[in-house]
Amino acid sequence: MPRQARIDAPGALHHILTRGIEQRKIFEDDKDREDFLERLSRLVQEMGTVCYGWALMTNHVHLLLRTGTAPIASLMRRLLTGYAVRFNRRHRRYGHLFQNRYKSILCEEDSYLKQLVAYIHLNPFRAGIVADVATLKVYPFTGHSALMGKKDRPWQDTEYVLTLFGKTVSEARQNLQRHMVKWSAKGRCPELTGGGLVRSAGGWRAVKEAYRDGIRLAGDERILGSSEFVETTLKRAGEAYDRRTRIQSAGMDLSGVIMAVCRYFKIEEKELASPTRRLKIARARALVGYIATRELSISGSEVARRLNVDRSAISRAVQRAENDANLIAAAGTILQPLDSK
């Protein structure tokens, strides 16, 4: 059966799990773990990705991320490739380090964010790496230590998570710790990582009750959420895919985007790749980046090379475009004739 495409969009919440090939170790020591975290911290900030939780285990990694200005796939590719190259060089090994395809589950935030924070951060306790939940507060290789104020991780969004547990930081941390103790008694929670319909419905009990009541449920391996969330997410993903396909089939590629944007702003293509800081050129670059990465799924790196800027500059430009109603409208004007074909 062919693999299904991953689902992603700006603002989407993902639970990501990646394992070592053949269940082998991906961390030999703390130096490896710190290297992985340094890469993760740099990439989430560069790509505008929000990190709410993470856990580094001996042979696998859990991440809880919200998509920012760049697709999650771009971040994961750079993170895993860069880490694997250094790991192999440091430990004098060859070949693949990670399984070829990491698991990415799109999650319904209202129902599952608090559950996933606990589930992910409890991994060292369930594996017997730490003796009890209290020790997790100072264990440095999950995001729980940052949430509890024991480890400084400025790249991890602790503020938003803590607001889910209390009105003040002190109250939130007390409630979070109680939440962790409660979830530590729940075992492995396969409904948070297992398959399809059962996971999306909220477990076997929900499935059985729904069928008993004659309710049809939608499920998908790539999604964790209610039946309605699954159906809505797939519908939106399908619409986005269809739109992208229509635009691409009409002959729009990066060169076409650049030509259209230059025509819209009445500028020359060579101006886009020049070092000028003129506002008009900066807005044109932002529009090129937005259309290319968001509408056509062209990598930010390819756009950066074409415009003679670095990758982070494109990420920032796209973020500005997403918050600029005039540029969004301009993108619609440029793409409307192609989208309607």
C-alpha cells in the first residue's frame, strides 16, 4: 500500500516520532544529546516553528511542534540529516542512522495538547530512566525541566503550555506536576500514537459507543482528533492539494512566480537578487517567498538560492507576508487566473 502524504499547514500541531534504524541507538552519550538539542533550537527559531514538548530517548525522539513559516518536513530533514552526519563522523560509523520515514501525527489542539505534553515528557519515567515523576523536573533531556523552571531552554515555548494549567506560573507548575502524576498511572497510552480510527475517535471505548449509537466515525493514521476534526482536516488538505495541482498544471513554477511578481511590482528580475534594501524590493521578495513556499511547496532553500539571500531571510520574509493583508491580496490576484483554470 503506498504511503500517504503528510498533512501540514501553518499553525498545525504535530506529534513527531523518529526512531533509530532497526531500533538501534541514536544517542551514545550526553554530548550527542546536546548536539541534537543545539540543532533543534537553531532550526525552530530560524524556521518560526514552535516547540511545546520533546523527549530524547536512547533509540527514539518525540517532538511536539507547531508549524511556522516553513513546513515541518523541511525542519525535520535538516535536523535529522545534519545530526546523522555528525553522529556518524563522531562515532566512525557509516550508513543510515534513522528509519527512513519519521511518524508525524497532526493533532487536535483543544483535545490533546495537554495530554501530549504529559505523554511525551513521561517517556523517561516509563522507560525506567528516572525513578519517579518528581525526578523528571530536573532530568535535562525532556522539555519538562524547562516547563518546571529547572532548565533554561529559551527556544521552547513554556509560557503557552503553562497558561493551560494555571493563571500564575506557580499555580501552573503545581497543576502541571499533578497532571504528570495522574498521567504516569495511565501506562503507554497507545491511542496517542497507534492507528487510525481508534486513535482519532479517542480510544476503543469511544469507537464502541459510537457504533452502538449508529454514528459513523472518520479515522486517519496521520491525524489525532475527533471524527469531525479528521474530516475537516482531510477536506482542507485535499482542497489545498487540488489548488496546488491546478496552479502547477497551469505552468507556474519558481521562474513563473518571479516573473509574475516582477510584473505586478513593475520591477526587473535582477533587482530581486540585488543587495538593495528598498521597501518595494523587500515586499516583492516576500511575495515571491510566500507564493513559492506556501502555494507551490517549493523549498525555501531553492527560493533563497534564486534570490541570492540566505534561507533565514526567506523564512522571515514569508512570515511578514503572512501578516500583510495587501501581500496576501496580491498573491490572490496573481494566482486567481491560474487557480480557476
